[in-house]
Amino acid sequence: QSVLTQPPSASGTPGQRVTISCSGSSSNTGSNTVNWYQQLPGTAPKLLIYSNNQRPSGVPDRFSGSKSGTSASLAISGLQSEDEADYYCAAWDDSLNGVFGGGTKLTVL
Amino acid sequence: QVQLRQWGAGLLKPSETLSLTCAVYGGSFSGYYWSWIRQSPGKGLEWIGEITHSGSTKYNPSLRSRVTMSGDTSKNQFSLKLTSVTAADTAVYFCARGFRNRGSGSRILDSWGQGTLVTVSS
């Protein structure tokens, strides 16, 4: 049972826009910023979005993040086959530990 | 470009101690949160804990009684020990470098090790 709640799956066709939600509480997403990670099969997670809406160098601008209250969202526009992966949100909890969402498996149809 | 490389025993028996080490190449050891995260087969990510270059640690409350993290600044390495392992500790263990922006406690894990599969089986 993960502290942050994500839908287990999402899907879209190439070119579409998909969003993945992440819900927490006042002690984590409500009071700290949210980061997103992309995990391709058999690889380590990769930082995708940090501080709610910032993209690291090299991440395409098709990926965007937002946060409102205790909920955050990751949006992927112009969906591509290589976007098929697991996506995790993460935040710091004020009880002094890191927390992750359960992950969302994105399928490109 | 910083690289993290990790190693340790991959097969343990119940009640043994898991021991992993992560070496940092091409970057400073200071100023970061050196973290361990694990992923059980087919499951999501779980934050285990972190250590700073000064040796300050924070652990996941659910694992705190069994976890010890240490760092060796002279070698740019940090380590994880998890005692009394059971089958529930079977997972891929990742080390990662974290930092945080002012105004938020959230650790931004920007570099990850390759992962080590640790299997606990009798």
C-alpha cells in the first residue's frame, strides 16, 4: 500500500495526450514538491519532472507536470511508443521520509 | 556526469544481513542525500533511507529497526545494511543521489545506480 495514490494503468494512442494523477495528503504532496520518475522495463528509474513542473535537461517538453493542493499530475502530449513505461510520483513526507506512488503502467496502443 | 555503481551479495538466507555498497564516480560526495530505494518483484518503489556526507541519516519508519547506512567520504562510497532479512525483503535495490530545492523537503533523485537484485531464500 503506497502512501501516494496513482492509477495502476493508463493508455493512449500515438499522438494523444495522456495524464497521470498522483494524490497524497497535507503532510507530503500538500506541503512539499512532487517529482516524477520514468522507469523503462529492466532499467533504473529516471528523473522526469522535479519540483512539480521542472524538466531536467534532455527531457522533451512533451512531458509536463503540475500540482494543486495535495494532488499532482503528469501530462504527456504527442504520445510516442517509446513513452511506454512505468511512471512514479514521489514526495517528501513531513514525518521525515520519502514516499512514492504505486506507479502507473502506461501502454501506448 | 556522475555515475553510481553498486554491488553486494545477491542471494541470502532468511535471518542473514543484506549488505550493499554504492560508489560515486565523477561528482562530489558533499551536499547531497545518498539514498537507497528498493523495488519488490512486480511492485512499486519503496524509499529505504538516506545518508548525507556528514553522516546524518534518515530511515523509512517501517525498516528503521533493521537498517543502518554508512558513508566513506574518502572513497566516495556509501553502504546499506539490512538485518534479519526475510523473503519479504527480496527486491531490486537501487542507490541514488538526491538533492533538494530550497523551500521543499522533497529529495530530487537525479542519478541512480544500476540496481542489484537481492533474493532471500532458504
